[in-house]
Amino acid sequence: MLEPYHTRGVVEAGCDEAGRGCIAGPVVAAAVILPAGFNHPEINDSKKLTPSKRKELRTLIEKEAVSTGIGIADQGEIDHINILNASILAMHRAVEKLDPVPDHLLVDGNRFKPFMNISYTCIVRGDALYASIAAASILAKVHRDAIMETLHGEHPCFGWDRNMGYPTRQHRLALLEHGPTSYHRRSFRLLDEQMRINFS
């Protein structure tokens, strides 16, 4: 079981994002306030769960949570302000949707920027330690996967319904053949060096 809280007696929200390592699509963040003492044995880091289990737990989290919020920064914003700043911006947008406003944020990772005068604690691998961060990781991942599955319908050659925008070999071979779309992150290295030789 993950830890139910970091600081006893305050309203905490867990924050996490999905999609930082992708070369296409947005970065999506979630913020979750769980009821005091709430935990569930299957809530864990979203990367350790199957897609069907994530969807099942998403329904549970949205039903049981005090409040949830989703924030998105698209590929244009990622290219303009870089992926770290875009990830933090998406988290800010997620936190902004919470009601009530939390007293404290638990942020997965080691970087964040102050927002709404809310105190925060950055926790590396926090999604494997705290239930609220793990819950946020699940919501962010499920939401982002749904976006990429929708975008797959526009550009099926890239296999976004399977790779979700990550730089798999199939994804990069499709880039070689078809070139980048408006959803690709132009500030990222879209092709590895061997493929880049033939890319224009």
C-alpha cells in the first residue's frame, strides 16, 4: 500500500504528468485530492499497470476523489517553452481546476514552480510512494492515451494507438516515409542519427 499522505492534517493534492518522453502529442497532467485516509491496494504508478487496469482505476479515482483536475500543454507550447516548463504549466492548469484549493501539493519529480501560493514538495518517483500522486499518474496517462488514440484516426501510419507518440522504431520509420505532422514536437529529435541521414 502506498502512503496516504505526506503531511497529516492538511488538504493535499498529488500531481503527475504523462507524455514527457514522447515526440508527438501534448503533455497531460493531473491533480488529485483523495479523501483523508483513502487508499486502494491496486493504485500504483501508472507505468506498472495494464491499460485495462488503468481505465478501471480511473473510474474508481474519479468516483472516490474529493476533486480531480486535468491540464494539457500542447506540442506548440512544448516547442515554445520546452518540455519541462510545459509539464509544469500542465500541472498548474490541473491544480487550477481543483475545488477546494489544496493546502499542499505533492509533485512527482524534482522540479516545479510556485503556483497560487500553495506550498509544495517535489518527490522523485513519488508515484510509487504516495497514493495521491499515483492516482494523478493514472488519470494523466489514461487521458493522454485517449487523446493519442483519437489522433491516430487522423494519422494511422504512425501507430499512435499503440506507441502513444513515443519514439518507437515503427513511429520513426513512418516519419521517414511521411514526414512530421502538426502534432510532432519539432524541438525534439524526431529521428535517431542513423535515420536522420535520410531525413529532410
